[in-house]
Amino acid sequence: MPVRLLRAHRLAEEVTNQVAVQRGPVVYALESHDLPEGVMLEQAALRRGTELSPVQAEIAGHRVIALDTEIAVLPRPDDTLYADLDDATVRTAGARLIPYYAWSNRGPGEMSVWLPVVW
């Protein structure tokens, strides 16, 4: 089954410039457990045209098809309400998306279905 990157209608402003990942009828999520050490969920973005490769995985004793990919790691946000946009380098790192239905089975953590797109 092909992997699709879906964008929302233009009036769904909360997800502007973001995509959801779908393979067949299954929607995928990025969980903080599947990010490299030190990378926060809000730093993870997908590059346009990135490859998402199906792989066998196990979550809570159940076999699932996960998607391995390379994410763009955006600069770490600071805690100020407003900050200048700096010229920090956008690096890359490996990550794994899991079926949405399987999230929250590996202890406390954050999850997102909608991910920003880096053009």
C-alpha cells in the first residue's frame, strides 16, 4: 500500500503547513518514544518528498507495521513568548511513526498526528 501525506482544507488553520501520514486505512502518529535523545516533539518536521519505509515492529506485545523515516529537526524552541527567527541549521535524524491506534502503550509521552512540513 502506498504511503500518503495528507494536508487539511485551507480553512483548518490549526494544521496549516502540516501533514498527516496515512498508509491504506491506517493513520500514523509520531510518538516522543520514537525520537532521538534530546529531540522534542515540536522540533520534528517532515521534509516534502521524504521516504517513509514500512517496517515490522512490536508494541505492547502486538505486531504492527511502523514507518521509518528521516525527520528534519527544527531548532529547539525557547521559553519566551516571542523570539527572533535565527539562522540555526536544520539537521536531520531518524524517527519511526506508529499506527495511531497503538500510541500510549509504552508509558507516558507526547504524540502528534499532524507534523509540520519543511519545504
